[in-house]
Amino acid sequence: MLKRSSKTRDVNQIAFDVVRLSTGEATPEPVPEKNPAAVALGRLGGMKGGAARAKKLSAKKRTEIAKKAAKTRWGHGTKS
């Protein structure tokens, strides 16, 4: 199950912020800039990761992982 953010906001809070931004009473929060070197390094590792892991695993182990993922996703055999 996906974890949800605990920072849920009420519709009224969102509307209040929209009005404040549109009237110029508040400025939007600045978006922090990412370090391009860190982004490139993370992408490089991410691009390698899945292929390297698949190469390392046996066919039997990959099948077990895929079956477990399918059961988790579709809920087969988890009903009580």
C-alpha cells in the first residue's frame, strides 16, 4: 500500500491560499534548486540498477519475485 502524506489540507485551506496568491498578499514558496551533479549521478545509478540486479538473479528467483509482486498487486490469496 502506498504511504500517503500526512500533510493533507482542507479544501478551505487551499482556497484561502489561492485567494491570497491571486491578490498578491502572499508569495509562493520558492522551489529549491537541485544540484545537477547529484541528479546526474542518481540517474546513472538508477539506469544501471534494474539491469544489474536482473543479471545477478537466477531465473527461478526472478520468477518468485514476479509471482510475489503479482499476488501483492492483485490480492490473490490474501483475503481472510
